[in-house]
Amino acid sequence: MTDRIPVVVILGPTAVGKTDVSLRLAPALDGEIVSADSRLLYRGMDVGTSKPTPEQRRLVPHHLIDVAAPRHPWSMARFRREALRVVADIHRRGRLPFVVGGTGQYLTALLEGWEPPPRAVDASLRRELESFAAEHGAEALHRRLVEVDPERAAQIDPRNVRRVVRALEIYRLTGEPPSRIRRRHPPPWDVLRLGLSLPRAELYSRIDARVEAMLQSGLIEEVRRLLQAGVPIDSGPMSAIGYRQIAAYLQGDQSLEEALTAIRRATRILVRRQANWFRRDAQGIHWFESRPGVEAAMERVIRSWLEGRRSTRPA
């Protein structure tokens, strides 16, 4: 048997059914669930994130849910550090870790071992770059990135000033093009990746139903409580889809119907971005259509994989 930690990953776009499937698979395989969703980290953000309910979390141990206050956001680096610790602890207790989520950047950072580049000690460099963009335009700032790192520049929409600023900040801090300094140190795991999918139109229909369910379950009240608790409207957690739109409604910047339309639109855009993270033709992902009973087929694949690992035990 290999000494590497076995880890099952369940991934796919939002609303595809990852939570329901993982709640069936993990108990059947003596597993525990590690969330790889960047918004489930935060306490008080339950409705808008479709967080597993307390009843669901009593069925099987969950990790990295409700571990942070929205006023104190976690970085991707901290998530990765904590996830590595949690997975190792689950394995030490003789159980099977299930990493479940749809945040592609967090999953990739964890599974491929991204080492986040350094950040400036103070904000003066960032303010300088943002002021340049405000004065000369986003395209002019993007051209500065093209000059020092055309590869990274090609990956960033020129209108996305925040990402362009970050890339230039990395270059100024390290003297190296950002595209060259992404260090990768994959964890010592054997990983089985299982993907869930649905036709896009069907997924959009699920999203519409989810948005309506969130509204009925108290999304407006949840966002109001967060704002009253002093969570900044421009903070990372509040940038989550649903929260920023409802916050705009509560501040009188748009009607409720406009906010709901914006939520649906933003979620569709997210689904398309997730398709880039979780490509159907990507090697190493076993894809399943998210239909009733799909967990039975997924369980067979997991058991076969685990048996294959046991058969490699050294003589």
C-alpha cells in the first residue's frame, strides 16, 4: 500500500448537487467532509451560501465551515494551510477525507500546491497603481503589465484593474514576472477527482429555483444582520454573489427585482467560469451526470480505486 494519503475530491459547478452526493458517499465510506468553498468559511453566511444545515452536518463530520468571522477574512494561503492540516488529521484517525467544493482557485491551490506570491507590507504601491489606472485608464495600466509579463497580461481582462494591479505589485516586489514565480508543491496525497455535471440549461433552472429558495429562507434578513454587525460592504466575504446585490438593495441603490436579476446573472457567469476550472476534457476527472442514484456509481469507482491502492502494497 502506498504511504500517500488517499483523498476523494467532489467538484463541479454551483447548484449541481455536490452537497447531497457527498452527504451520501462520506458516511458509506467512513469519510469526513472538508469544504473547499471560500464562502462556507464564514459564520452568519448561511442562506446565501446554501451552507449545509446543522442537521446535515450531524450526519457526517464537516470541516472548514463556520471557522471565521466575516469581518476577518481568510486568505487562500490560510485556507490551504488549514485544509492540509485537517486532511492529515482525518487520515491519522483512519478515516477517508472528502474534499468538496466549487471554488476552483481554492481547489487548485490545495491540490496542486500553489504558493501564493508575496504581498506588500503597506498599501502605498497598490494605491500608486490604482491612481495610475484612474488617471490614465485601465488599458494604460494593462499595457504596463504587457511590457513586463505578456504571458500573465494575456490571462487578465484589461478592465479588471484589481487583478492587473496585483500582477504589477508582484513584479515590483519580486523583480520577476508573476507568470514565472508561481511555485507548486503538491501535497503527499493520492487524489481521486469526481466531477458532477448537468446540461447548462438544466443547471440554470436549478439556480433560479435556488435563488427563490434563498429569498424565502431569509437572505434579505441575513444580509441586513451582517451589515448591522459592521461587516464592510466592500469586504471579501460580502463580495459573494447574493450578498453584494442584496446589500445594494438594502442601501436603496436598486429594487429587489433588479437585485434578484443581478444575482441570477452573476451566478450564470460564475457557472461559465467554473467550466474553465473544471473542464470536461481535463485529464484525471471522472465525470458523472448529477441524476438520482448517481452516488451508487460514484461509490463503486471510489471502492475500486481504494482496492487498487491496497493491491499495490509492497511485498
